[in-house]
Amino acid sequence: MVSREFLRQLEGYGLTTAQILYRLPDHPDVLQTYVWQDYDLAPKFPVLHDFLAFWERELDGPLHSVRVSHSQLIKPAEFRAVNGVLTIH
């Protein structure tokens, strides 16, 4: 059985990590860090946007900033052209 994550990678999804800084509800001068990671489509990041919309709608800690990094795990094969052929007997 093929995993859901592998199928998503074949569809173009890559691993996205977001470092979210948010303010504590009781102490607004204090910032807390939350790290979120999921498979998402760059550059629009619809999965991350859905998560951030959920955060703003359901959680009390207001967002301060979000830093995003993204990597395609399945990439086109890398190859190098050869200039000649060496035959060894």
C-alpha cells in the first residue's frame, strides 16, 4: 500500500515547515514559538493558509509572524552529459 504522503509528493506537494511566533493571551508582551510541518504546494501554500485561518478563528494567541521554508522531496533526476566513452578490456 502506497502512503498518502508519497502520493502527495508525486502530485507536486513538498514538505513545508512554518515557524509561527504568537503572543500569549495573558501576557501580550511575551512571544511563544510553534513549529508546524505538513505537505503543501508552493508558492501559494493552501494547507498552511487553512491552518492559519483555523488558528485566527479558534485560538486565543494572536499571530506575530510566520517564517516558511519549503522543499520538494521528489525532484527531477540529475544527470550529467559525458564527453567520451572509455572501454576497458
